[in-house]
Amino acid sequence: MGLWELAVRFQFVNAFLMGSPQGIWSEAIRLIQSGQLFTDTIATLYGTITGFIIGSLLGSGVGLLLWYSERAAKVIDPFVVALNGLPKIALAPMIIIWFGSGIFSKMALATIATFIVALLSAYQGTHQIDSSLIHLMKSLGATKGQIFRKVVIPSTLPWIISAFRLNIGFALISVIGGEFISSDKGLGRMIFVAGNLFNLNVVWVGVLTLMLVAILLYAIVTKLQSKLLPWEQAELEKTK
């Protein structure tokens, strides 16, 4: 940071094209004092977290339920694969037209992006279950519902949590992309507007804030993993 600031002051680096640490700090203070940084961060966080929760839970639930019916899984599979291969940001213009430029359209984008990943991960997890466990449960007279609750869900939890880790990034990308296209607030809008005005210092403030948001969300998912999968944490501590 010091070398960057010195390079700007001695004009080895163009501050107009690269920004400067002092300029970034000044803009950050201004945005904090005006309340804009807080408002935009909350808007992005709300859309990301809400879309992440809805999409991840729905996707995981549908992926687990597909274990019940192989026929339904075969019918749905091509559509899921096609949607998974489609860049979700390509849906942004339609979503914004349907739901408006407010926060709801960003939530919808995040929900769609996370739903597919969670569904595929949960469904794939059901195929990695040790078949001997299912045969053992059947030999003991367990019903399909009991097998689902006692074997399928616990065995698939690591796959579901892995999808959660991926979905944090996908949800944030989707919300920021939607804010770039059309939004009245959010970090994506702040970065987009500042970029169009060639205000690189504000762009840096938005980017650094997004990095902090991503770290915070990832830490929350990691904490959730330790709560839902305590045996994995215990094994990790043993290896240490």
C-alpha cells in the first residue's frame, strides 16, 4: 500500500487509472459518513443471503427427494443439466423485466443460481451412499421413509454443505450481476456507476467491501458445517 501511494505521488502510476490508497480511504470515509456504503452493503447482503438460503434449501430438498423416484429423476435430469450449463447471468434481463429492478429480482437470480447447484450436489450425494447400509436397513424391516431419514439425509450432508460453500459465491455473483444491469442500490450498482464516472477510488471501495462480505459469508458457512458435521471437525482435530 505504501509503495502504491508513493508511486502515485511521484507520478510513476496514474492515479486516474489506478486510484490511490489515500483516495480510496477518503472515499470510504465519505461513503460511510453519508450512509451510502452501509445502505448498499445491506442491500447486497440481503439479496445474497435470502437467495442463498431459499435456493440452497429448495435445491437440496428436491435433490434428496429425487432419491425416492428414479423415473422422476430421469425426466428432470436433462433439464437440470441444461440449466446448470447456462450462465445464470443470461437470465438477468428477463428476471428484471418480470420482477422489476428492486431487491426481489436479485433474490430471484441468486435463488436460481444456487438451486441448481444444490440440487445436483444433493442428488449426486444420494448415489454415493454405501448400498450395504440400505440393504441392512431393509433387512431390519425399515420403511423407505426411515431409510431416508436415518441413512440418506445424514450420508448426504457433506455433499449438501459442499454445495453451500459453492453457492455463497454463486449467490453473490448473481446479485452483483443483477445490480450491474438494473438496480437502485447495492454494491454492484455503486461499482458500476463509479466505473462509468471513472472514479476508480470508489470502485476500489466497492470491491474491497465485497471481499469482506465474501469472507463473512464463507465464515458463516464454515461455522454451519462444524455444527451440522461435528464428526468431520473431530476427525480434523485428530489429524492435527
